[in-house]
Amino acid sequence: MADRNQQYGDPEDNFNDIAGLWTAYSNMWTNFGAHDAVDVAVMMILVKIARLKTSPSVEDHWTDIAGYAACGYQAALSQENPSE
């Protein structure tokens, strides 16, 4: 656990950072079911952004952000063009 804490910081601090980012993005939603895949992709990107605060040189964060962005983009296209 010490290695993980070194890389990402204390879990509670990281979760507080994530909560702050999610709150800013969601404006205090009460029903996540009312939102969509694009919102989930954005929120997962925000998880990685919170981790970058503690460990900006961890390649995994950057790779995951790119992956979530690609998935979010595909979801957005699907919403705009449901028949495709």
C-alpha cells in the first residue's frame, strides 16, 4: 500500500479531490441514472486528473485519459447519430 500511496497520495485526499471535481462537473446531481455515457467518460477523466495532481509523471494516467476521451467522443457521436 505504501507504493500506491507514494504514487497516488493518501486515498482519502485523492477521493476528496475527485469529489470536488465531480461536484463541479455535475453541479450536485442526485440521479446518475439520468445522465449518459458521455458524462461517465468525463467523470472518469476527472478521476485521472485528480491523480495527476499527486503523480503527473505516471504514464497510465495520460493513457487512460486518452482512452476515456476516445470512448466519450464515440458515445457523443452515437447520441447525435443514433442510427449509426
